[in-house]
Amino acid sequence: MSDVEQAAIPCPFTYANGRRCCGVIYRAIGYGPRRNGDFAFREDVRKYRLWCSEKDDHEGSVSTRWSKERMEFYPDELAPGVEDKLWERGIVNQ
């Protein structure tokens, strides 16, 4: 496995038929209280919204008004180590 493949954060999206998305996360926004009108700091983040290389935020893949929430996660819902990788690589709040 190459360094790029090891460094990639797999998309957590699962389609209705159980198939996992094969994309990787390239962008994330951390939602929480903002300091000085800027983005939330890591310790303040209450929820993350993720975008993947295959389908961005997967909106529209589920025909409900809740479809966007399929790519929103509380920190404890992310796979172990994912939150650290998001911040280490500067992916959050791009």
C-alpha cells in the first residue's frame, strides 16, 4: 500500500444497498461555537460535515430532506483516528 493510500481517509458513506463509497475525504467543516467570528477550534467542535472525492457530500443520493445529514457526524461517531487525521492534515475548515 502506498503512502498516499495509507494517508487517505476513507469516505464513511454507505449506500442503501450496503455498498460502501470508495471515495476519500478531502474537505471537512467543524461546527461549534466560533471564536472571534472564525471557525470553531477543535475542542469546540460538536459536529463535522465531510466531503468525499467521489460524490462530494452525497446529497441527492437519498431522496429525503435529511440526505445531507448522511455526511454529518458527531466526533464520537467517526472511526477511531479519523478526527486526528482531519486536523493533522489541515482538512478541517478548508
